[in-house]
Amino acid sequence: MPVTFDVQPSPSARTDAEVAEILADPGFGRFFTDHMVSITWTKGQGWHSPKVVPYGPLSLDPSAAVLHYGQEIFEGMKAYRHEDGSVWLFRPERNGERFRTSAARMMLPDLPVDLFVQAVRELVTIDARYVPEAAGEHSLYIRPFMIASEAFLGVRAAEEVTFLVIASPVGPYFAEGVKGVDIWVTDKWARAGVGGTGAAKCGGNYAASLIAQYEGYEHGCTQVMFIEAAEKDRVEELGGMNVFLISADGQLVTPALTGTILDGITRDSILAVGEQLGLTPVERRLSAQEFLDGIAEGTFVEAFCCGTAAVISPISGFKSERGEWRLKGQDFATTVRIRDAVLDIQYGRTPDRFDWLQRVV
Ligand code: PLP
Ligand code: COI
């Protein structure tokens, strides 16, 4: 049953000319739309007070648990404008399901998938003029998140929680575009471990990844690839993306979901699309040794990273304290084929065979 949101239109919404100026060069995550969604959860009462309100600063008590213990989760998804002007979401229920999984891990309340999707639809509908034209792979990035807003310093699950959705028109995540990025393989830092929060999309994972990412920057790399913490052998994922290898014999290989990495929706979609393109999808354990030796020996000819923000970005090479490994396939031919196939679905340029799209406007 759809819930009725109390809609309070922004009195200071941007003019169409101001929106057009933002959409001409949105960058990534710099500008936000006129509104945001908020729903409150209180122990004993459940979810209540669903609202669409003007975008603006939150009023949080300085003792709010999220500010001290990081009890927070988020999602990342996009709305795409098709050629005919219509606006679509891509597999939004998958984000809603993952949000539930993240909430369970972080002792946050369960938000039904229907309500999650409805909240996203409310925001995209009211701020639809911020969904850019498809040119240059622009889209509206949507950020649902949940925070422990209760004012209380004891360490326990918060009894008052706020769910919010904000949105930002965006262009490409990487300044390099589809030119190929270098990835730093860190031997020193771990992002998550067995039993930890790696499979949850919680803010702390990203805070923990920053030190390694900055180490990567020092070596000219844009992202960092993490190796499993305990045995220091199994390849996991990048700071904010999943990773794939393409073998010379047409295998599309990605680390299996082990509970320490994020179950990426782009990753899952690529496995399905790749198979359609004649590749063999393989989810398995990949040791760092096999991964890097395979690149050096030419077993793996291409590599790419993927996620909602980054879409699918070809990787030119990997670097670590121990050396450098360049991919043979520097034309990224297969990566580009997969990338185009996924984007063609998202932007409605090809039939939606998997039934992944959901129309909003
Ligand atoms: N891994 C991490 C750590 C991420 O932050 C993301 C981005 O959301 C992904 C993988 C890719 O997930 P998705 O394709 O669902 O965006
Ligand atoms: C996404 O791809 O949606 C992400 O969350 C990655 C990053 C922007 C945190």
C-alpha cells in the first residue's frame, strides 16, 4: 500500500535557467536538487512522518549516535532520462533489498523495500527537471541513507532513526572518462574482514578506505584494490567499486561474494549481460598472485571496475609496492562492449530484456 507523503514544495527552488546551468557541467555530487525525502522511525511506533521537504541542513542534536558511533548506512542509484524525455530507475528493488541487509548488519530498523522505492520515486518525481539528458552519460545520482538520529551517548542500537533521500545531477565519476585508470593494490591496509561490515554499505567502510586511497594517489592511481585482511591473499574489491578481469579465452571473472565485499548491482548486471555477449561469467576466489601473474602472463587481457557511480571503467594497470602490471588489451574492446550494452539498457537504447527498468516520469 503506497504511503501518503506530506509534500512541502521548496519556496526557494532554482529557476529553470539555474538548473540548466548546473546540468551543463554537473561534476559529481556537487549540486543537489530542491527537495529531499525524510521518514522517521521511533522504537515502538515504527516508520512515521513521511515527508518531501526543501533540501537543506539537518537539525541534529550534538549527541546524536550517528556522530559518535557511525550507525549509518546508505545506497547509491541513478535515474536516467531516455531519448523521449521519460525518466527511469534501474533495478531499484535491488537497492532496497541491499539497504535492508545493510540495516540488519548495523542494527538499524528494517525499511520495507516498497517504502524505500516509493521514497525514491517521490523525490525523482518532484525534482524530475534535474534528471539530465543522456548525452555524456549524465544522470541523477540518488543517495538514500539512514542515520541514528537519537540524542543518546550510550552504545546501543538507536531508538530514533531518520531515513533520508537526496539527489544530485552527475556526469562521469572519474575525470579520466573511459580512458583507463590505474589501480593501487595495497599490501598494508584492509577495508573489511570476515565477520566485519564489508558486505554492508555503511559509511565507516569508506572512511576506512581513505588512507589506502590516498596512498594510491601518491603513486598516480585513482582507486585502491583491497586484499582480504586475514590471509592477505584473496582479491576483494576497490574502495567504492567491484572489479572484473577478462581472460584471453572469454571468461568474465570477478571475486565471489564472500560476505566481505559489496554485492554490487552493476556487478550482477554485468554477469548477466556478459553472458548474453558470449562471455563466460565466473564468480570465484581469486588470489592476488594469480590475479597479477595472470595479467603479466597474458591470461587476463582486460580489467575494469564497476559501480553505480563509476559505471564501468576500464583499468590500464595495477601497481603495488612490489611492482607494476599492465593489461595487454589497452583498447579495452570487450570492456567497452559490456559497458555499452549496460548503458544501452539504462538509457533505453535497447530492449530491456531483463525487465530491469522502472518508469518514474
Ligand atoms: N563496492 C563498493 C565498496 C561500493 O561502494 C560500490 C558502489 O556502490 C560497489 C561495490 C558497486 O555497487 P553497485 O554496482 O551496486 O553500485
Ligand atoms: C556508488 O557507486 O553508488 C557508490 O556508492 C560509490 C561511491 C560514490 C561511494
